[in-house]
Amino acid sequence: MPQPDWHPFLVDTGEFLTLQFSEWDIQSRMRKAAPTELVLSYTQAMMAFMLFNAAPQDVLIVGLGGGSLAKFCHRYLPQARITTLEISREVIALREAFHVPPDSERFRVIHADAGDWLPRHDAVADVLLLDGYSETDVPLSISGAGFYARCARVLTPQGILVANINLGVSEDSRVARRQLERAFARTISIRSSAGHNDILFAFQQKKLPAVKALKARARMLREETGVDFPLLLDRLRTGAARMQPPAGQDLPGDKAGA
């Protein structure tokens, strides 16, 4: 398997340890005093899948980075088996620096290209977190219509894909959205508060839980994890309301303080 032509390096500020592929592009950041905290806002947004499935049995992650998503899932989803695919041996070699747990019966990091690994597996994950980036963008091997169709097949019938991608307003972005919409029953995107990327949620099933149930779950998850799930739910509702044509009435919910 060919290795990427970019090379990760660490920046230690005393409070934070940062994984970077270039001087201007932060891939992952860890607060050294709290290794499982989700420091970057986009990682918090990606965990909003827990509003829809708070107890998945199998979580598949594409892209290890500093292990933010993997560590959070390992801590707060104790019933789940967590598998992370990472193409770079150099990134995997840094796992101890970021306190990524050792491989075990319920946690493993696999050196693999997701573009090769996914076609060999069907219906093996309840949740697929897609966070694979090169120095500049999402690699071609993990994007495009064929790849998104494979993502749908690797998920169980109730599965959820969460993708950190730059949807933006370009023609390429519009094509990417159409490809995802063809592969899944329903999609919703929310803008990362950092302002660079969108977090896209793609569902195998069109119908989502009622807003009242989602609000109760959001409050419970905020208490358990410290992540502002009620805010994430509001952003998801806003994203769903912007969808044209409307994707359904389950998520936006009622008006006037629902």
C-alpha cells in the first residue's frame, strides 16, 4: 500500500499537543491535561450522531489523526467496538503521544486505505465517521459517488454516516452533495463553528426520532460528556430546515421554543 507524500509532525505548546501536516493546517489537537476532551469544534459536531444512536454496537472511523474521535468513543460508548482505519504509518506511530488506547477486543487501529478496505466489508458498522484528510483536502480514494455508495453498504440498515468534508458552494461541492443524497435516504449538514468545513450526516433511514425525544437525549448527553449536545441539536434542526426540498418534518420540530 503506497504511503502518503505528506508527513505529520507535532507541536507542543505546553497546554496542547497538536498534530499537523503543514505549518498552517491543524489536523488534531489534544489538551494534555484531558486527553479525551474534544478540543476542536468539528469533532464535537461529528459526535452529534449520538443523538440518534447513543449505544451503537460497532463504530468505524476513517482517519486516526490524534485519535480525538476514537478516544471519545472509547470512553463514552463502552458497549461499542471501535475500529479506526488509518493509511499513514507515521500517524499511527504517534498514537501513544496522543494517549490513544492500545488495541484490544473492543478497540483497534488498522493500517489500511479505506478505499480498499470498505469494499471488502458489508453491514459491519452502525456508525461510520469519515475524517480522512491529506495535507490539502479529502483524498480521492475516500470521496466520490462510488465511495459514498460503499459507505452505505458498509453500514447496517439503521446506520449513520458522519463526514467532515468541505461542501461549500463550488460545483464540486454540489456534486458531492448530490452523490451523497443518491447513496443515502436522508442527509443534513451543519457548518463547523470554525467556519471551514461542513459536517454532513447521512442516514440509511429517512425517518428520524421526534424532537422531544432528541432534546431529552441531548440534555442527558451534555451531562455525561460535557459536550453541548442541545446546541448541536439546534444546529442540526437549522440545517434540516434549510434543506430544499424539505427532507421531512421530524427533525425541525415545533415552533416557538420547541
